[in-house]
Amino acid sequence: MTKIYAIANQKGGVGKTTSVINICAYLAGSGRRVLLVDIDPQANATSGLGYDKYQVTLSTYHLLLESAALEAVRLIQTETKLDVLPAHPNLAGAEVELVNAIGREYRLRNVLEKVNGRYDYILIDCPPSLGLLTVNALTAARDGVLIPVQCEYLALEGLTQLTQTIELVQKYLNPQLQIRGLIMTMYDSRTNLSRQVVEEVRGHFPGKVFRTIIPRNVRLSEAPSYGQPISTYAPTSPGAIAYKVLTAELVKGDGAA
């Protein structure tokens, strides 16, 4: 059975796209069949894997508007062995174009149901907002939400609103939806603040925070500009090791070998 996760946080700059790209890369590197779905109009996951987002002719925009088939949109990453449904900046218009559409919250779920069983994991990169695109991702994410949280001041700001949105989607659109886990990112071991933030988040979400913590690491910031995941760009860096261990923790929690 395919595991489908949305990676969401309406707060920008928390390592959301970095987490999507690198978890997908390590899953694929372990031999699993993986699909990365980019529904962020910024298309950072698309460009972070080496694609020119402005040159993408068919994207998740066309899937949501039902004007193209999944097979026509899908790109195959030969280097990372990932399949990618890319985004284009015109995706920003989808929220307006879908406002009166029937079943608008289910568009992405309907697309992904067509490839159920073809992949081991499908990860959806959401925009930093709680609009219709994110609601589509949460409705499609039958196995839960992964929430990156930056280890900095006001880390919990906005999480209340996100959890409320998750509860509403669970109540009305996707009864299976749950928080799969929170990923602590940009951790600086030299500061008391980072340690305090981790403790605070663990206190608010007991049993929901991954043990593996992602450090602040310059290589993680550099990798997207080269269109590569950290496993390819700097495989021995602290950031690479952390994401490799985090991915193993996710897989183990899913009960997979």
C-alpha cells in the first residue's frame, strides 16, 4: 500500500522543501518507488531537483484543473531515481480558478488514486499557506502530515492554526488524516534557544516529534542551487547524515523493512 504524506507548515523558511527533497532522495536511494508532488507555486522542490520551473510545460496546475493526464505531467529523475510531478508559478492561479469547481478539495486525491500501489511513498510539498492547495494536499494525504519546525524563537507560532486546519480537514474531508510527526530543523547545538525550542515543541506534541533533529548546515542550503539533494551533493555532511537517519526513522515507524 502506498504511503502518502503531505509536508506542511504555513510558516515559510522552516525547511519544508529541503525536507521533502531529501527524504524522497533517501527513500529512492534505498530502492523504494517514490513520487514527489510539488504543489507550491514557488516550485522550489522542482527547481531544487534541477528543473527550470519556467520551462515546465505541464505541471500540477494542469492536473488540478484536469487539463492533462498524470503520465503527461510526470518527470523521471534519472539521477535520484525519483518520479516528480513538477510545479510552475502559474499554479498560483489555481486557487482562484477552482473556487467554484465541484469537488475542488479532492482534485489531488483523485489524481493520486490513479497511481495507488505503483509507489511505496508519495510526498507532497505544500505552499507556505493554508489555502486550497494545502487543503488539497491534506485531503490526499491519507497517512498523515509531516510538519517541519524551525528551532528558533516563535517556532510554535502558527502551529495552532495548522493543527486546527488539520482537524477541520479530518472532520469534513479526510477522516484518516493525522499528524505523522514534527521534524525539528535548523538546530544549532551552540545555543540554549534551540534546545529550549525542541523541549517546548515536544511538550506541546508529546510522542509526535521525531527523535532525529536536522542541524543548521550550510551544505543543506547550497544543494538546491546545484539542483541536487544532499545525498548527492554532500553525502558525508552533518545535514546528509541527519536526513538519512530521519528517513530511516520514518520508514521504521511505518513498519517497513
